[in-house]
Amino acid sequence: MDIRQDENGWTHIEWELEDVTPKMLNWWWCNMEKGFALWHPIEHQDFYWLKRPKDGNAIGAIQVAPQVWSDGTLIKPHIRWDDVKTLAPEISSIIIHDHVVVAAGISLTGENVKEDDPPLAYRIHQWEKTDSGVKGISSAIPIIPEPPEKGLVWAAHGSQEIGYFPHFLPLLYNLWKVVKNPAINPYFSFKVIRREGELLYEALKR
């Protein structure tokens, strides 16, 4: 994996995984409660949905994921899946792959959280198919500028999360194929298209 920081102070992880497909990652972002501890067995603490994803449209779902990072910081982030079309142009301009999750951090403490709170920061995960699996970029984008060291702390955690995917995601995805009830096992495609210069989720285009 390659970790870099740009002139905006944003931190990016470039990655490539074998034996993981775009469909598996689509499924993962809708079903994280089924394997959150596996995603980072050392630093992840707990996970629950404040607002669960719906089958066919996960936008607006809100997850809560208490965790301790490598610097000892305990956080309780509330993260909402936002519509890719709501991103500012300077953020959407970094999207070069054809699947995107817009993880909008709306709280780090969990106090007085409202579903429509504005983002404090974004984590943008994007990916596309390769001959052997997937490749992608994960980006940390603070709304209020912060020291670059904070981005590197996230990158240490995020790169380890990404590295765990091949070890558990293919197995977990295949195990859950037998569950056909979409209320229990929802699915949404995070594939994006550009139409007249606008970035849209293909499943939600109108």
C-alpha cells in the first residue's frame, strides 16, 4: 500500500487486493455488523447501526463504531453514508474508480447527534475491478484543516483494515449468500457513473 498526503492536507491510501470483488465490498458496507471485529481484530471495539441500510438504497444509513487507534485515542464515531452527488466539486474530483462509499463523520463523541448533522470529515473509499481482485483509494478529508499527523494516525489504522479484507471478506460474503431475506442481508451497489459532469450512483439515477 502507498500512503501519501496532498497539498490540501488530505491523506490517501492506495491499495490493491486479491480475491476480493467489487460486489463483496458493496455487500460489506451494508453488513458491517456481521464482521466488524474481523475488519481490525486489534483496534475495533464494538459496532451497531443507528440507522440500518435498506436493501437497494444504503444512502443515509448511520453506523456507530467505538474503537481505539494506535495512538491510544478512544473515539465513538457516528458515520453516515452520504450520496456521492452531494460532494463538493473539489472532493468529487479525486474519484477515479467506479465504486464509491462516502463515509461522512457527523460526530466523534455521540453526543446530541442528529441524522442531518453536517459532516466534520469524510472518508472516501473508492475501488474497481482488476484481473485478480480490486484496487482502490481510501481518503481522509477533514472539513476543518488539521495537523498532517492526524491523517497519518488514521492511515495506520485504515491500511491495516484494508489489509484484513482478503483474510475474512470472501469467506464471510459466501457464508451469508444463503440468507435471502433482504431485511437481514441487504445489498446496495455503490457503482457510480458520470452524467453531464455529475457523479451519481447508478442504482439511484433519475
